[in-house]
Amino acid sequence: MVLNDVKQYLPTDKCDYDSIDRLKSLKPEELQRIIPELLEWTQDINWPVAPKIIEILIPLDKLLLPQLRVILRCNEYDWIENCLWYLVRRLNSDTLLELRNELVMLSKSTNPNFIEYEIPQICKEIMSTHSME
């Protein structure tokens, strides 16, 4: 399946539940092609499709790493918080080890927005839970 074919599976709006069923029919290698677009739907966890997309993404585990690194290095604190809380903390320990640099960096952040959203604390908890300290 080519990329454009896979993109037809993406949600068209925040309540597009039909797209969730279509996405569930895709193989991991097909989903991998649209990981960036799927992760965009996690920017607001209150969107009805966001939690369902997260459930589709979690089994992809290591395939998420390149795009998660991009997100964890951006300045969109609300998106970072969502990814940490709902996705990153649920990845396999081996996969989390590959995000160690990003987690350490965020755990030491003095950015007021990051602190307000408890990003340093969330990172510390993730690292502690997975013996990464």
C-alpha cells in the first residue's frame, strides 16, 4: 500500500470514529508511514479520537521513537505532557531507554510552562519506574 492510500485512513475530524476502525485494520508497517499524522491527533487528549489513536500507537513501540524524539524536543508543552502521560510511560522499558536523553533533559527543564505542566516531574517518575535514574 502506498503512502497516499494509507493517508485515507486518517481521521477527518476529532469525532471520526469510523477512521479508528479503519486504522485498526492496518498492519504495523502501514501505520508506521502515518505515525507523524497520527501523533498530531494526540495534541489535545480531550478530542474523542485521541485516546483511541493512542491505543493504536502503543503496540508500535520502537517505531514511534523518531517522531517521539521530535515531539519531546519541541516547545509544545501540552503536547509533550500528553505524549509523556498517555504514550511514553506505556512503552516497553527497552524502548524507553532509547528516550533517556530526552527524558533527562526534560526532567531538568526550568521552562516555566514545562514546570506548570509538571513535565519534569512526569519524566522523573517515568525514569524511576523504569530504573533509568
